[in-house]
Amino acid sequence: MENNQYIDIFIEESQEHIENLNSNLLLLENDPKNRQIIDEIFRSAHTLKGMAATMGFENMNKLAHKMEDVLQEVKNG
């Protein structure tokens, strides 16, 4: 597979996870203690972090890692 194909796949999958993040963050506003929503947001951030690291997109990797850190604090109370 050529690099352009990997980038196309990365963009497509990233868009799905970002849409998932956005919709779940909106749900979380109305139900801030909902653990299921928090876990879903965490999974999307974690997946984005891994995909970014794989592609060598360091800034996106760092941003997603910081999101994970914040979400872990939310999970821990």
C-alpha cells in the first residue's frame, strides 16, 4: 500500500473518531457522571493517539495523549 493510501485511511478513520468524540461530548454535557459516555470518549481519544503515533503525527499524538490524561482524571473523580 502506498503512503497516500495510508493517509486516506487515517483521515477517514480519524474523522469517524472525531465525530464520535463530538457527539459524546455533547451527551456528556447533559449527563456529566455517565461512565459509559466517558469510556467511549476515552476509547476514541486512545485510538486517535495510536493512529497518530503510527503515522508519525507527533502533535496529534501529544494532543490525544493529553485528552486521555484529562479523561483519566475525570474517571478517577
